[in-house]
Amino acid sequence: MFNKSKAWAISLLVAVAVVGLMAGAALARWTADGRGGRQTYSGYLTQQLHLSETQHDSVVAILLRHQPELHALFQTIRPQVDSARARVADEIRGILTPAQRETYQRLLDHDRAERARADSAAAAQAKKP
């Protein structure tokens, strides 16, 4: 039976998954290079704040300087995020039809590949002097 404590637990898991996705997306955007046509954080700030080219270059330098720190910080919470993400995915699978499960798995696989690419790029950037 679906009671109040289960509802809270599911809500918490979904919230953790959303935070994890947002953190991963933010980390991926906070680089100088765009991925997959997405706007970078520096590009977003340039557009929203009407930054000059010099200001944009300074923002890029700041983001690149702090990227290893942000990446390392996210890596410390990554196991918890991945665990929560897996629990959420398992629960979502439980309410899907077989056809929906197949599509959902493809979506999860695509997201996992995107995160792996972002992690690889971040790791490569962190190794640069």
C-alpha cells in the first residue's frame, strides 16, 4: 500500500535525483567548450549580462580555474547521487509498460553516455596546467 512515508521517501529520492542531474548539468555547462549544441555557462552570462569580449574572456578564465575544484567536489557526492538515481529509475521502471521500459532504458543509457562524456572532458580539463 502507498502510505505517507513511502510518498516522502519517493519525493526525497526524486529530489536527490533532480539535484544530481542539475549538478551534473551545471558542471558540464561551466566549461569554455559547448557540448552537443548546448549553451555554455559563460555564453549564458554573456547573453544575459551583455558582457564585453574582455569580460567574457575573464569569465571563461574564472570558470576554467575553478572547474577542477567543482569537479572534485561533485565526485565526492557522486556515489550517493548515482545510488539515488538508480533507486528512482528502479521505481519508475516498476510503473511502466514493457514498451515504455525499453524506451526508458534507452533514455537512461543516453543520459549515462552524456555524463560519461562530460566527466571525461572535465577530467581532461582538470589535468591541464
